[in-house]
Amino acid sequence: MKLKIRLSALILIFGWGSYAQNNKIKKAEKQYEQLAYIDAIKIYENVAEKGYKSADLFQKLGNAYYFNAELPQANNWYAELFSLNQTVDSEYYYRYSQTLKSVGDYAAANKMLDVFNIKNGTDSRAKLYESNKDYYTVIQENSGRFTIHNLEINSELSDYGTSFFKDQIVFASSRERLGTTKRIQKWNNQAFSALYASKINTNGDLEKPQPFSNTIDSKFNEATPVFTKDGHTVYFTRNNYNNGKKGNDVEGKILLKLYKATLENGKWVNVKELPFNSDDFSTAHPALSPDEKTLYFASNRPGTLGESDIYKVAVYGNDRYGNPENLGNTINTEGKETFPFISAENELYFSSNGHPGLGGLDVFVAKMNPNGSFEKPNNVGMPINGAMDDFAFVINTDTNTGYFSSNREGGKGYDDIYSFTETRKLLNTQTINGTILDKETQGILAGAKVLVLDEQMNAVKELLTDDKGKFSYDKAESGKVYYVRVSKDEYRTEEQKQYISSENGKIEVKIALEKNIKKLTPGTDLAKVFAIERIYFDLDKSDIRPDAALDISKIIAVLNQYPTMKLQITSHTDSRASKSYNLMLSQKRAQATMDFMVKSGIAKSRLTAKGYGESELVNKCADGVACSEEEHQQNRRSQFIITAM
């Protein structure tokens, strides 16, 4: 690959003793500045093998491998550098820690990070390490959530940066192509990358890759495309080259820019660079928001916090764009953040060597808030991430499948594309499992509409209950509040508030819906229909209180709707006080209820009133039995029994 390398400007100054060595180093310096890293490494190593030692030499050797993403080899030379016990820039402690991770020595890596923190505690990478010293434990907890597979379409060279396009994937490759004019890159002796497409057949397998577009392909690098949903527009990365002309920065380097093309009559045309590019810095790796109104990208433009940051820019249409905005220090560090991707669920996936990781570039994910800001990123864990560079992560959240790229050991080429299936979500998400029931019958309700809303009452998921009355939402985030709103024809809508704790697992929810339309027959208790537990009276009183009048008015409305309906009004007490007193009190209350209804216009002939005192208890709470207040309340009840329709 490594397009990510060209986001760094390497300015190297050398000072040497002998003339012969000086000539070799000058040659290496020139090749190094031209990104001819392989040739430079050979010359540096030739000098080192003759016993020449200096911090400057070992820094350059380590850097040559480090920026060529060959971290284990860089580790050897950084070890030589630190064995000299000379003062070095604090950045080398960080780079050495990254290479130590690549060889699995996390204890030594953390020691280097401790020193880096002491020497440069204001650096965001130091702060992140200091506040996340258990990062490796967290990464382990996040691991094991993916199955991965090295694709058969990979070549022996570099293949990376996948994008979804209709029934194909489109990616960059430096594989050999006959009859092309692609130039050779000095830094890795590979051809400049071009875009290829591989069709996904009915079995889900990828067919042999074919060149994607000869109108997009140029003499230099093309990579990391992203397509609009209609398939008519593509944004992609290319070296600063268009219409047969190349552009250079002040040092003569050809940097990276974003380009756009449109599909007309089956051919990609109107290739143009985006207006926020510059010859003086790189802009690369585009990604679109789900609504396609925002374009995300990586850049080392002025204002960047580190080697490269992730930015966003508004897309207005008709080739008009807003001003690029840095995503800020929640996402970006003094290291390298690159290869953004926004999922359909508004999650930002990106690669970073600044956030605590396993070595090299690791893939991270951060949830986007409704206001466009992002929450703290999480390392997605192994096996997506490893000791080397892992990047260009894309996912289809409908199928939980996708692709990422890596230069890990065991691959077929310099960079390979891997497919993956996500088998479970991150530990900071939980599953809300629910059952929807009929409140009266306790029977299951299939086909009920379930709306899951966040704390700002934004709908995040709409579901229907299955034939067992169940639903499941598996993306509830820990520490947040959700509302589960359930509706169904002929039922009252109900809503429950759910707080998602920090413990990973499943939350069981049971919601009972009450019917709006209820069948009325002789024997029906209207108190149950309207969930009237009892008509409230003041202690030892039988006067109708305002809150009781509200409930009785519901019964009166039913009687007015059904002019021939007749009711028996009953009142019950608990067992406290004497039986005779309770019988008398309950009769007075039943009679007072009846009188209130008559005064409200209901014919007395349609009503009867009877007090039962404590003679019909619904539980064990008779005289002399110790019961809770809640148990006594069950016996204090009112009933409105239909006796005739």
C-alpha cells in the first residue's frame, strides 16, 4: 500500500564522519525524501553492518521501517537506538512502544508509554494512555466478536480499501496489469494502485477482479472509493494528477487529493477534484454519511492535531460544499487517524495509532450523537486488530458483514483484504428483549408495533412483535435511557422507560396493553374495565371526594351510552375494625356512590347499591391475621357490575 504513509512529510538531515559513508548516506537521504524507502533501507543497513553506530542512523533505520509499516523490523533498530542511552525526542518513545506491541511485548511497550507520558504529558496520546492503562484488558473484553477470512481475490502485492457498489466490491490494488502505463513507485517497487471491481455471485463468493474504470484510472494512485446509494456518483482518492497534469507541493512532492466522478451511459465521466483540496497538503479516504449530506475524510491540512486527522464537510449538491471541520480531540490525536467509514447506524469506524491499541493502526468505532458530535471511541478488538496495520473497515449493518484491510503476518501480499462477520456487538451494548401481552387476558399480542426511542425521544428502531408476542433490540448502549413505546389497533399505546446499566447482558421487558374497545356483557365489572381499584373516601366518611367523582364519571358516561344498561354498585372494606361497623360503612359508601350517579342524571331504577363490609375478602387478611398495607388495600374495593344490557 501504503497511502497512509504519504500523509507524512519526512524531512531528514544527516551529518557523517567519513567521506565514503557520507556519500552513501547522501544517496540514501535523497531516496528517502523521494519515498524510495526500500533502497534507503539497504544503504542504511550496509553502513550499520560495518559497525557504524549513531542515534541518527538508528533513528533513520527505525523510521524507514516504521513508516513502511514493517513494525517488527523497526523494533530491532529502535532497540539499537535506545541501547545507546542517548537523549532522543519523546516521539521515539511512542514509536518504540508501537513496535514493541508488534512483537507482543506489551509490558515493555507500556514502560515506554510511561516515559512518553512523563516527557510529553500534554500529548493527547499520553493522556489517553494515562487514563486507560487497562486498555489491553478492555481490548480483550471487546475481542472475539468477529470471524474473519482472507479473500481469494488477494494478490501477492497490495490489495486494500474496499467499498460497496451495487452487487460488487471495489478496491485498490497494485497487481500487475498488461497493456497499462502505470508507473512504478520507488518506495516499494510496486505499481501505483488502481481500482478493481469484484462481483459478488449468488453464493456470496467473489468473482475474479476486473479493472473498474479506465476513465478514472491514471498513471498514479487511485484508492478508497465511496459511492452514493443510487450508484451514480463516486468520490475517491488520487495523487495530485488530473487531465494529464500533475501538481506538486513546494518540495516537489505529489500529494493526495479527493476527486469526484459521475456515471453516465455506463461510463464514469466528469472527473474533477473537490474544491477543498490543496497542492500543499493531502486529502484522502472519503466516506459518506447515511443521508449523503456529509463527506468525511482524512487530511494533514493546517489545523491538524497530529500526522493526519479526520474531517467532515457538508455536501450541498451541484458541486457545492461547506468548509471542512476537524472532528476534534475526541477522535483525533497527535498520532494518525485515517480511513473513516460511517455505518448506516451512524457509527464512525476509523483507524488510529494514537488511541491505545495493539500496535500499528487499529480499528476504532465511535457512536455519533444527534448533534453530530462523537462519543469516546472503542477499540473493536481482535481478530480485526492485531500487531500490525489494520484499516479500511466497512460494514453492512443489515447483514453484520463487511471487509477490512491488513498487512498482518500470514497474508498473501503486502496488504490483503479480509471479509468478516460480526457475531455480537461491543460490550457496551445490551439487548432489550420484550414480550407484549393483552392486559386483561394475559394472552400474547403478535404484530404489535414497538418503537424504541433514545433519551431525546428520537426513534432509533421500529419493530413488530413476532407470533409469540416478542421483540428484540440488540443495540441499546450502556449508561443511556431508552423508551419502549408499544401500539396496536384497538389497544391503548403504552410506553416504558428503560435505563441501560453498565453490565453487559439482556434486559427483559413485559408490557401489557389495555384494549380501547371492550366487550360488555351482564356480569362485567366496569371498575376492571376502567382500572378503578376503589372509590376513595376520607377516613370514616361516605362523602364523594373530587378524585372519586372523576372515576364515577367514567361509569356515568357508559350508562349514558347504553340507556338500558343496569348496574349493581358494591363496596367492600378490609377486616380492620368490627364486622358490623365495616358492613355499615360499606353500605353508606355504596349508597353515596349511587346517590351521586342519580344526581348526575342516571335513573334510580337502573341502579342498586349494596355494601358487603369484610364478608368477601379476596385474600387471607381476615381478623387476627398479620397483613401488609398492600394486602389490606386489595380488599378495599368498589365494583360496578352490569346486571342487564
